[in-house]
Amino acid sequence: MMARLRTPGAFGAGAVVYGPEVPVPENAPVQDRPLGAIGRHPARSPAPGR
């Protein structure tokens, strides 16, 4: 399932749902682990204006 969600265009032209898995430390907070699994860096801030 995760491979399909990471495939560009699987949900329409240009749509990428999840990026490559981002490693998180073993002692990371519980909410950071799923963020890393779906390709979001837990410490990253949103771009200005978002």
C-alpha cells in the first residue's frame, strides 16, 4: 500500500501523496514516527505564507 501511495501519478496526474520515508531517532516522540513513515520531516516548519 505505501509503495502505491509513493508512486507519482497513482492518484491523478502530478499527484504524489507520500514521499520517501524520513528516518527519525529511536527516541523520537510518538507523533514524529508516523510523520517520518509518510515522508514528512517532523522538525520541518511550513514555508512562509502557508
